[in-house]
Amino acid sequence: MKNKTFKTGALVFGLALLGSTQTFAQSEEKGNQKPPSFSELLKKLDANEDGKLSENEVDGPLKEQFATIDADKDGFITEAEMKPKAKEAKSEKKSKGQGKGMPTYTELLEQMDADKDGKLSKSEVKGPLKNDFSKVDTDKDGFLSEAELKNAPKPERPQRR
């Protein structure tokens, strides 16, 4: 009797262990999956086979983000609209002064000119520019002009190791 109970317990334990490893393996696979390519999406979802996806043909996250992905707002998602926007976003950030390089005078005015008088005073500027205000304000009028900012010395950065 003890032997039968032991065998039953070992069998139950083995099945439980097997089931948990299967579940773990499946969750690992889901974490490593890439999103489907546009051609894969077309095969699965493009009911009328017109080479683009309408809002009626999609579901899930694609349906939730449809308006955002449909850049030209024509009611369809095309392959061009599904392409990764990483390069585009990077160049857009750079052009807005958020990437590498110095922001333009206009960008600084938009960001810092609190009283909207078209000039940057010491009380309005932030960061390294505030610390170097007196060096940049070469005409000593208390404001930074576009010319002064263009000729401003680059801030010193600690060297990487």
C-alpha cells in the first residue's frame, strides 16, 4: 500500500513539474517573439487582398493604434506606414534640438523665454547656459542675442573613459 501511494505521489509530482516547465518554455517564447512583418499581416488580415489594411480588417493593438499608424489618414495602413519610424524620429529630435548639437536660438526662445519678449535674460536661462551667461553675454546688456549664442564657446564636457 505504501509503495502504491509513493508511486502515485511521484507520478503527480512529475506531471506537475512537466506542466510547469512547459508553461515556462511557452512564456519564454512569447517574450522573444518579433512583431509580424507587414506581408505576414496581409496574409492573415487582408480580407479583400488589396495590399493594405482597413480598420475593419485589423484587431488588437493594431486596431487600437490604427489612427496613429495611418499617417496619411486615408483609412488604410500601408507597408510604408508600418515601417519603423526610428530613423525619422531621430532626425526629427535632432532638428528640434533634442538630439546631439546645440539648439537654435529660436528653439531656446521657445523653451526658455518666459516673458515672451523675444530676449533671453539670465533669470530665464537654465543649465550650462545659465552658468556661462556672463561669458556668452559679450555686450553685457543682460540679454543673450542670437549672434552671442552663435559665437558662444562650447560647454566643456568631462572626457569619457
